[in-house]
Amino acid sequence: MTGHGDQVVDDLQDEDESPAADSSAGGIGFAAIVTIVGLVFFLQSLQIHSQAGLWPRMLSIALVVFAGTQTITAILARRKFPLQATRGQQPNGSTYRRVFTAVWLSAYCIAAQMIGFGPAMLVFVPIYMWVMGYRKPLWILIVTGGFAAGLSLMFDTVANVPIWSQRL
């Protein structure tokens, strides 16, 4: 009976959807680069002397905390199990998702400059969720609506910066 349970756990760990940090060199490098980018964004957000700088600061701090944690976790996992980190050398689904995410976020930043932050979010969040595997339309609408409400609350109410009527 225990052999069957162990096999299920092993099968779950081999899947690409595993919540564990990617301990390959590429995974560690990607997480480290995202951490550095978050630090750069945080330093740039300190130059915004109005309340509008609150949102970029919050996002950059979250990026540094989460990506930094993933970097440390991946390094520790690689030190603990060095042979498993080099097991799969061919690109897998997580590699393609990383590349798509980087390209998609860059496109989002460009679009937000041209059409505005709010309208760009209404287009980019649902498409990103669909590509990442979320197929329930109700869930996509709820998450997109939550983002819209959160951004409106943060910008319009707290920072007094209208995100729906103008570009930032």
C-alpha cells in the first residue's frame, strides 16, 4: 500500500505543474534575473515623489520577495539533489511559459503606454490566463474583475490617479 502512495508522489513531482522551484541552471538564472529586475524597478519607483509611486513600489517589493524566495529555494534544492537538477536538459513546458511570460509582460508595458494601464489590463490578463491553462470563463472574468477593482481602488481612490480616463 505504501508503494502505491510513493509512486503517486513521484509522479506528481515529475510533472511540469509542480509547485517546487525549478532547480535547473536556467530556472535559477531566470529567478535571479527577475529578482534583480525587481530591485531595479524598486529603485526607479523611489524617484516618483507622489502617491502614484506606491503601486510600483508594492509590485517591485512583491517581485523581489517572491522571485528571491524562489531563487534561494531553487539553489537549496539543487545543492540537496544535484543529479535531479540536470535530469531533463530539453526544453519543457515551464521553459516555454517563462519565455511567453517575459514577452507578454514586455508587450503589456508597451501597450499600457499607448492605450492606458486599465484598458491594457482588461485585454492582457484574460489572454495570459487562457494561455497559461485557465479555461473556465467565469474564473477568468472573476480574476480580471478583481484586478480591475484592485487597480481602481489603488490608483483612483488611494493615489488619486485616474487609470481609466487617461494614460499614465
